[in-house]
Amino acid sequence: MAEETTEPDFDAPIPGMSLTHEVGARPWQNPPQYTTVEEVLDYYIPKFANEEVTEQVLDVLEMGVPVSTLANIMQTSGVMEGKHSIDVGMLATPVLMELIMYIADTEGIEYNTGMEKDTKVRSSFVDAAIDRLATEKETEEDEFKATKGDPEAQQVLTELTIGKETGLMGRRD
């Protein structure tokens, strides 16, 4: 009896293929409408001449949305609409930010550029880690100061600190 050898069938559908659209059916899968930064800016700048658009931009800025976020949203939607590619959009983003800031300045609107360092916004996890580190450091300094006059106690404290295994693979008591 002869053994049958099966060869792989490369004409079979890709798993999950039925859950997607055909290639080219989405705007971003086709060649972009604008291919240079100048063409992209010529697309966006006239939009700001519309009073309704500028009012919406100013409303968004008054809500506290950073200028960088607004410019990124605009360029990302342009990519999704097939107007330009992501790289050209990223090159146009600083100019869009400057344009948005200019409009806000002319209207006297205060805004956040999104580029300044915001010290108020920190996650609670980071705050807890910083507090724990500061507490541990203060405790070690207090222990060392308490043993300052006793050389034998300093030696014991140093040995305990050096012999302590810490880190990912350290032993837990």
C-alpha cells in the first residue's frame, strides 16, 4: 500500500479572513490623496477659515484638551480618511499646533500645549513608590545615626544591609 503525501494548500483562506474587509476597501489602504506636507497643509488650513470649525477648536481648548492632542486627532483622522499617510501627517502636526495656538492667542483663550511638564498629574502607583522609597531611606539614615557612637552596632547594621538580598530573585523571609 503506497503512502499518500499531502502537500500544503497555499490557496486556502487565511484564518480570520472572513472577519476583515477586502484589501483596498478601507481609505487608508489606498494611496493617499495628498503626498507632501505642503499639500496636507493646503488641505487643513482652509478648514480653519470656517468660523464653525474655529469655534469648535476653541471650545475644545477651553475644556482643557492640550493643543498637541487636538492636532494629533486631526492628523489621525486625515490618515483614516485616506487624505495623507501617517508620516506626512506627523510632519504636518507641528504646523497644525502652531495654527491652533495662533487662533487661541487671537481670541485670548488660555491653552495647554501638551509639551510642558505637568508635575500635578502622576499616578497613585508612582506616588506610593516614591513615598515608600523616601520612607526606607529615612529609616536607614535614622538607624545609622542611632548607631553613630557605637562602632559595633554600625558594623552589625552594615553587615545586615550588605548581606540583604534584594531585587527580583532575592529571598523573601
